[in-house]
Amino acid sequence: MTFVSDGEVLHYPISTETKFRDSKARYSYGNFPLNAKVVAVKDAVSWRREEIVFGGRGGESVKAFLYLPKNAAPPYQVIHYLSGAAWWMGFPMTDVVEGRSPRLLPYIRSGRAVLLVVLKGFEGREPVGAYANLDIGSAEYAEVVLDHTIDMQRGVDYLLTRSDIDPRKINFWNDSSIELGLIVAAVVGERYSSVILIGGGVYPRLRHVPPNVNPLHFAPHIRAPKLLLNGLYDDGTPERTSAEPFFRLLGEPKRRSRFEGGHMPPPEIAVPLVNAFLDETLGPVRKQ
């Protein structure tokens, strides 16, 4: 996360459709077989976790975790989730469901599935932690973003092969890491029915990042309905200079909720807001 002072309010121009299409083309990957299979299963009281492997960019094997709710009927709605900086530093990905502070567990208990794609450098896929502090303008960073964006798209491809998943009801949820999240949301496009962005904001240095890896160029072209949640006391994304300009950069339909707090909303704030948004954009869950 990049921290900025609450100083000058900058204007972030809206990229044209032509420039967006040119940047998006970099993330095309053609047709190659997924060769997907479930390699392990874990059961808990409220969910079943399937560990999956499928073919990613460059023929690499990509791992993913799909949590299926036990209190809902298929075809399931899905939250395709991308965490913030912790995953880049190698923190266990499954903690968001199975750890001491399982922030996604309430949504599974509400009847929605969750997909976590293990990207290169995340826990369980080498080189763990190697990409946490790359220079956003570097050639190495651009290559990593290409890997990550294609593998996230392949995760959606996998969901669409399953008869127990509703292909029209896939949500993308990104906490904080907008540098990748906005690119993924724009590139996947209409395959996402809605997008949730928590703790996101813009900062001046992004204006000088090359267009094909610049989230500012992708943000205005996310077509799905968007929900932004920002803390009023988040020093990383000050309201006046970061969070509000970020919201203005996004196209309609969109909405914002601000809460009394820091970077991430506590469950008592997030759960009702997020579930209401998902009910609206994906429809109510089919209970067992």
C-alpha cells in the first residue's frame, strides 16, 4: 500500500475507449486447455473446500480454492476474491475463510461460494513474497501483472466449466490492491456481474505509470455495478486527495459508503452493506 499526505487534489483524466482497448489487448491469451481437476477436498460445518489445479499462463500449473456453501442450492453465486498486500507477502490465503479473523466466512454462510486463485508469489506458489515491493514502473512488474491478470481470468474460465456455478452471477471483490484489481475487473469485463472495491484510492505517482499496467487507464472502463467502501480515517487513502478522486474516476453505475474507521471495515459494517449489494446485483441466494 502506498501512503500519501492529504495535500493537493489532482485531476486524473479519463482514458479513451481506444486506449483502453489497446491496453486490454496485452492481456489476451487465446485458447488453450484448462486441464482442470480437483485434487483435494476439505469439509467444515458450513462449507466444502475444493482445491483445484488448472493450466495458467505459460503452461504453469495454477492452484485455486473454491469454497462451496452447505446452506444454499446450486447453481451457486460466486465471489472471486483478491486480497490486499498480505497475500503478496506470503500470508496464508485460506485465512480469509479458515483463520482467526475469517472476513469472508459470513458471506459463505449467507449462501455464496468464494474462489481464491493462488497467483505467482502467493503462499503455496513460488517465489513466495518475491513481488511484494516491485517498482510499479519496471519491466519485471509489468510481466508479473501479465501473469497475474491472465491467471485470474483463467480462474473465471474454470468457474464457467462447472454446472454447479451460475455463470451470470460472479462478483469480483478486491481489497486495497487496486493496482492489480482494477486491471482484472476491466479486462474480465462483462463476465463479472458486480464489483466490490474496499480501501481503494489513487495517488500521484500512478499518473506516470505506463498505460498497459496503469490502473488509472482501466478504472473508467469497468462496466459492472460497483460498490466502494472507504474508511474516513484511512491514512493510506485520504478522503479528499485519494478516495474521492478514485470514486470520480470510475464510470457508472457506482456507489460509495464511508465508515467511521481505518483501512478495512469491521464485519458489523461490511457484512450488511456487502450482502445487500450482492442481493441487488446478483439476486437472492437459493437456500437449501
